[in-house]
Amino acid sequence: MINRNRGFTLLEILIAMAIFALLAVMAYGGLSSVLRTREITESRADALNQLVMVYRMMQRDIEQLVPRRIRDEFGDLQQPLVGGSTIGRVIEVTRGGWRNPIGQQRSTLQRVSYRVDDEGTLIREYWVALDRAQDAEPLEQPLLDGVKSIELRFLDADSQWQADWPPLQLSQGQPDDQVLLPLAAEVNVDLEDWGEIRWLFRMPANHNPDSEV
């Protein structure tokens, strides 16, 4: 009687192991590709969320403009909005709506500014008091890395774009208490990851003077 119950030969085992190894390599490659794609997608989503956060923060600061001038650390009066190469910052603005949930003895108005440091980080600065003491230093809030450049221009009442605000030709001959405000501000930012992006912010329709200190 012939015994048909025999084991695998060495060659059959080697072939089976080779096929299993090939399938394992293919499965690992596919899984690795899926995980890498997921990681890249999540990273891009996080970067996009951060960019949207910066846009909304800058939008709130600019579009909640309040026509309240401030005194700087030298005692000089500054317009509610100043910007361009003449101030060492991209933009500086007095905004309303500074929340005060714990009821501190302070104004609901806030002076904020934006600048880019030497490492290419966009930084939001704000002062605790509107009118500054000589030793007043702003508090810094880093917002976005990888900023190659950022520029603003401002739309004046004649629908002309100005690189600096207030423009010299508008401020000359104006009374000392004259408030000069643009109609809109355009932000052009060049990012390492996203390239060039342009944001347009509209100023409030009615600039009602606010006497709050």
C-alpha cells in the first residue's frame, strides 16, 4: 500500500517563502505609501489651518479699526493706522473689541502691529496700554513661519494705492488733530510653502470717533 501523506519538499518551502516575502514587501510598500500620504496631508492641513488663523486674526485687527490716535514712547501723536517702510513694522493699528472676560481695569481698545523677524516669522505685537510710557515694550505673539516677505498698500479716498500710510502728500498741511484713514488695505505675503498670497481687507464703513482711553 502506497503512503500518499508526504510533507513539502525543500524546494516547495523555499518557493512558498519567496512568494510570502514578495507579498509582504508589496503590502508594506503600499501601507508605507498610504501612511506617508496621510502624514503629508495632515501636515498640509495643519499648515492651512494656521494660515487661515493668521488671516482671520489680521482681518479682525484691521477691520475693527477704531479712529483713536495714540501717543508713542516719545510722546508723539500717531494716527489710528500707520504702515509701510517708515515705521519699522508692516502695520500698526488701533482696534476695538479687545475682550476683557475677567474685568480688568483697562480699555477695550488695543494697539497692535505686525512685523517679520530675521528668521522669517510673522509676529503680532500688542501693547497693554494705548498711550505708551518711555519703557513700554509690546508683547509678542509668533504666528507664522516661513515668511519670505510681506508688504501692504493702502487705498486712499481718491482710489489711489499708497505704499505708506499716512501718505506724505496727505499728511502735509493737515491739522494736528486730523485723523487720516484708508478705505482698504491689501496684504501681499510670500510664503515658502504656499508662494504668493494676496488678502484684501475693507475698513469699517463709518469711522465714529471713540473717546475711550
